[in-house]
Amino acid sequence: MAKKISRVQKRTKGRTHSAAGSTAHALVGIIMGSSSDWETMEDAVTTLKELGVPHETRVVSAHRTPDLLFEYAASAEKRGIEVIIAGAGGAAHLPGMTASKTVLPVLGVPVESKALKGLDSLLSIAQMPAGIPVGTLAIGKAGAINAALLAAAILGGKHPRIREALRNLRGAQTQRVLANPDPSDASLPQKRAPQKKRKSA
Ligand code: RP5
């Protein structure tokens, strides 16, 4: 049995990224249906890095690798994962199927599809039947960032360090907005590189 679990762990474990100097295991599992989703899901990773939340990343497809999806979702809790972020586009079954195999919170990120601009992804992820919830975020970059922030908020109940990191990030964001109240401020264009003078004809 122990051997079987370790084989499953080997297959399902993504690459773990810990806070600098830490050997902590991943608390957030970020999975995506295709490597083409990385451009969007990278923003979730960047946000978790800013917060110092250990995480792992992995391509797991509901359609192309269904057995891996089941193994990943079923073993995540045992491996110490506390929140799963699942990004997918089009017929986006990954978040819902993942949620069906675990009681961990699953946050779904609808990836913007070429054909329908992500509306298909959004509806596929949001319209879960009662009993199997997926916390559905916005389409694309905003959804990926907010999934990471929401994951940190969930983890913050158990991990005070993460709660404080989130508080600091939110505070810094507020300060940035307050520090730049007027977009037409004359000081803003001056920060751009000076324009070359046109030669007169
Ligand atoms: C979904 O199909 C993936 O999540 C991706 O958003 C979409 C397209 O995948 P590729 O054909 O680019 O691999 O399963």
C-alpha cells in the first residue's frame, strides 16, 4: 500500500516552489488543462510567490489525461495540499471534475478561449450542480490573480504568516492607488522618456 501511494505521489506531484529559504511542502496546487493555459495561470503563480505561499504547478487535462486528474485530485489532501487552483478553457471540465474527487476547496479560473472569449470556460466552471462547489473567478488574468489571493485568504485562517502577507499586499495596493489619485496629473508624462524633437522642414 505504502509503495502504491508513493507511486501515485510521484505521478501527481508538481514542481514545488517554496518561499525563499523554506523547505515547506506545497500548500496550493495549481493545475491547468494545457500548457497553453500557462500564459494566464502564470499570474496566479506570481501572486503566490509575492505572498510567499509554497505551491506546485502541473498540467492535468480532464480530457487528455483523465486518470491523472483523478489521481491528482484524490491524492492532493494526503500530500498536504490545502487549496487547488484549476485553470481551463473552452469545455472547461477540469475544476469541476477535480472538485468531484476531493473535499479541498477548488478555485476555478476560466481561461480566455479563442472562439468564445472565455464565456464558454466561465459557464462550464460556474454552472456546477448543487453539492460539488467550485469557487469561480473572473475570466483570464484577473481571475488568476484573484484565485491566488483567495487561496491565500483561505490559508490565512490556519497560517498567520500568510494572512499577514495578504494584509501587507492589500495595504500596499491601497497605498499605490492613493499615491496616484489623478491620472491626468502633469507629473505622470514627465516620467516617460523625453520625445525627440522633430527636425523642421
Ligand atoms: C482546455 O482546452 C485547456 O484548458 C485549454 O484552455 C484548451 C485548449 O487547449 P490546447 O488545445 O491549447 O492544448 O482543455
